[in-house]
Amino acid sequence: MPDYLVGQTITAKVYHDVIYLYANNHFIYKHKKVDGSNMISTDIRHYLNTFEKKPKAIKNSFALKSIPRLKSIYELYFKSSPRKFIELIRKYQDKKIEDIIQAIEYEVIQAKRPTLPRQANVTTRTLNQLSLYQQLSLKEGRQTWIQ
């Protein structure tokens, strides 16, 4: 149930494979019925408002733990920046969960990708170090192969 509906009366129309939820006679959500006793289904997108107010709450939330792949992404890349993780989910909230996961993975890959200025900087530093090594070798009277 979305967190903004806490304290309100909800009407559920339960069918054999689907549940329709209404608040004040307005349709809220259609949810696939989960088979089995004591089974719970949750949607992390329903809790974004709460997570934006309390970002550290996401790490222990059932909503995150119920999606192992998303939980792994969070623990690997966003543990120290939960707000960024929540922003990304918000950015893609209109997509299916699988599409949200793929979009976040893509953004993580793009963020980790080295840029040309970094590569150029590494090349420049390497050449400078080789030049210094060559100068040092010449002072000591050694022949070097570096040009």
C-alpha cells in the first residue's frame, strides 16, 4: 500500500488473480494476487516519498530486500549515497521494475566510465615520469631505451 494512504480507508476488490485497490471510491492500484499463505508483495515505488524524507531507511526496507538484484546494486554502488539511488528510482518510476534496474545499471556503468581528459591526464603523467626516469639515468651514466 502506498505510504500516503496510511490512515485512510481502502477498499479492495479481490478476484482470483488480481486485486483492485480503491480509496474514497477512486482507483489507486491494480496488483497481481500472490498465491500462498503469508506471502507479501510490495512495490518500492510506493515508498519513495518516505525514503526521500528518511533515505537511510531504504537499506533495511522490505521493499528493497524483496528485489535481490536491486538490493545488490544499492549495496555495491549507493550504500554511501542513498539519496542518489532514490533519485534514480524516482526518475524511472513509470517503468517496470526490470526496466528501472537496467536503467540504474546503465547509469552506474556510465558514471564509472573513464573520460577522455582523465585518460589524457594519465598519459601525460606517465610520459613525465618516463622523462624524469630518463634524466635520472643519464645523470648516473646509464643508457636508457626510453625516447
